[in-house]
Amino acid sequence: MTKKLDNYLLSKLSRVFGCLLALMGVTGCDSDEPCLYGTPTPTAEILSETTGLVLNTEGEPVSNVEVRSFPTDVAYVVSDMENVVSDGNGKYFSNSRIERYGKSSVSETFKQLQVIASDRSGVYENDTMYVDVQLDSLATDKFKATATANFTLHKKASEAK
């Protein structure tokens, strides 16, 4: 008899919790955005272009340096990025697509990119810099950001002999 009572109570309790979870899912969504039950949706898109030059301390171009750029604000996520390396003249051009999650204003919060240069040959020290972006509005919640980051890489101590 006790086992039947336990199963009956568990069954009823499961139904009550199931109803509560369903209510939380329906009432937990904002009325401004589609309700996707915990799946975040981007609220703005930024097409980012970063260009620049990679030189060594003697002013010579450094090729085969991987360059990547990232937003400095955590509300932004890089959703698509090319694998970019500097060419024989030390030049690079990087495109990426950045998405914003949240309701903050893009023009007020998207001001800088963190740009990282990583030497694939291992001869030069990696370098990081923060650069200001030029932000242009393309449409509602769609922007184009351009930035320039020029690097001067120093030889690693083991290579500087």
C-alpha cells in the first residue's frame, strides 16, 4: 500500500512540476523578441574589416603572421572569421562578422577591437593591441566597422643573437 501511495504522489508531483516549468518557459520571454526558450538571438550584426602592416624592428615586412581581431565588449561575439596571414609585403586584410546579444546601443558600446598578431615561424614575439573602430550604419541593427592595426614585431630573445 505504501508503494502505491508513493507512486501516486510522485506521479502527481511530476505533473505539477511539469506545469510549473511550462509556465516559466512561456512567461520568461520578452515580448520584444521571439520566444525561443533559452536560445539567444543576435540583436545586431557588425561587418568588421581590419587592415594593416606587419613589420619587424628594422622596418622590413614580416610575412606569414596570423592576424585576428576580437570585440572588447562581452556583449559581442565573433560568428564568422577568416584565417588571415600577412603577405610578402607584410600587409593583411581581415573580414569578420560580429553579432551583438542584448539591448545595448552599438554606437555607444562597440568602440574598440583587440587585434592579435601571431608569428607562425616562431622568430618574432606575438603582439596584441587595442584599436579604435570607425563605425558606419548600413541599416537598422546592421553596421560596418573598419580599423587599422600596424604591428612592429620584436625578435624573440633566443633569435635576437
